[in-house]
Amino acid sequence: MNERKKSPPPDRNPKTPKLKTPPGATDTHFHLYGPQKRFPSNPDSPLVVEDSTLDDMLHLHNTLGIERGVIVQSMVHGHCYEYMLHALSREPERLRGIAMPAADITDRELEILTSAGVVGARFAYRASPHIDMQMIHRIHEFGWHPQFWFRGPDEAADWRDRILSVPGNFVIDHMGWQPAAMGIDSPGFRFVLECLDTGRCWVKLSGPNRFTAEPGLPYADTLPFARALIERNPDRLLWGSDWPHPDHFEAMPNDGDLLDLMLDWAPEESLRRKILTDNPAELFGFPAI
């Protein structure tokens, strides 16, 4: 058995950002862990994470001026979603969820998750290079969308045809996670732009620390990626913190500073309102503001 890596904790002292967020600002990508005495992690996960609970997240969001959020299931949980049901039931107006359902999940479970506020299913290349198309068609019947997490040009190329064939809306994590050193003309990022051109694809402006070649903020080499996406289709972009930044072993970013990158990525206030409020309301079913 491989030794499990211990993921560094997030910066527990988020700064108040310079950016004044619009009403209904939404963090569309974060994870919750624990309390592990109540919601233990999957013992087969290669990663050990510190508790980063719903209450911790609410403190973070209140500091940042974030009023809504989307919990994204991490591979650390395996296919267990009790923690997500608990969080969604505590904050039904404020939160939505993206689950990682097991292949044998029942329709009754999908109904329960839907009624609790789950609106999508995540497919992670790192968890499995196989996209369960039967599952994608099942969740489509419940009004969910698939969310795809892949990294680098090879994984993008491997999944290209299947991603483009899915029915309805779909989401790509972390701006497509193509190495910044390869530039915006890389084949992997061209595929992300191709997806955006379908009008059915939504891309998360998140995780710049994941694909930068720089050791810390401001991750200047990721700015062209964000700008290219915004220029291509600002109506299909979302912002996510990726808190608590699991499996990140470089300098841990402060989440106030991360949110302030939006001042450079989208200098116009009207653009930031689209990305932070209007677009997520449309995709995730929050009330319009």
C-alpha cells in the first residue's frame, strides 16, 4: 500500500479582499472535510486532509463577501455523500452540491440528493479515466450536469469526444488545468475554448495555483488563460476558490488574495457581476438577484 500524503492546511486567516463582491456572489468550487469523527474520509484515499468544515467555510465566505456556494465532492470522500447532505440540509438556500455518485447508486438516492440541492456529478480523470456515459444520461434525467476534472493535453485529448457528446450543460474545472508554461495556444487549452464555443459549457475560473509555473501569488502566467476565456464567452464563466486547496504543496495562497485576482482577470464591475452572481445563479438554480 502506498504511503498516504498529508495535505497542508489552508491559510486559516483569510484577508478581507479589496474587491467588493456583488450581491449573491457565489463560490462555485470548494470542498468540505469533517469533522472526521462524524464524517470520516475514505481510508483508501491517497491523501490525508485536516478538518475544514462547513462552519470553517461559512467563516471564510463571510470574510470574503460570498453569499452562496457550491460544494464539490473530493476524491478524499470516495462515493460517500452524507457530509454533503448534512451541509445542504443546514444551509439549503445558500448551498448547492456536486457529487461523485457510485455506479450502483439508486434512482431513489438520486432523488434524495436532488431534493437536497445536488445539481451535478463530478468526473475526475485522476479517479478514473473512464467516463460512465450511462451515469451521465441518468443524471441528465434528474436535471444534473456533469463536471469534468482533467489535467494536461493528454487527458484533454483522451476525453475530448466523450465530453462533447454529453447531453445538455457541462462544466470544466480549473480553467481546464493546462500547464501555464504551454501557453494559451496549447492543444489542451484550445479544447477548453472549443467546449466554450458550444454554448453548453461552463468553465470555472479557479485553481490558478494548480497550473502556474510560479511558486506563489499572483500567478501572473495564468492571467492570459483567464483573459482568453473571458474574451471568448463571459456568459459561461464561474469563479471558485478551490478552498481548502487539497493536494497543494507549494506556498498556500490566502483566499482573500485569490479573490482579488478577479480585479485583474475581469477589471469591469459588470463582468465580475456576471461571473460571480448571474452565471452561477443560472447554472446552479439560485434565485436571480
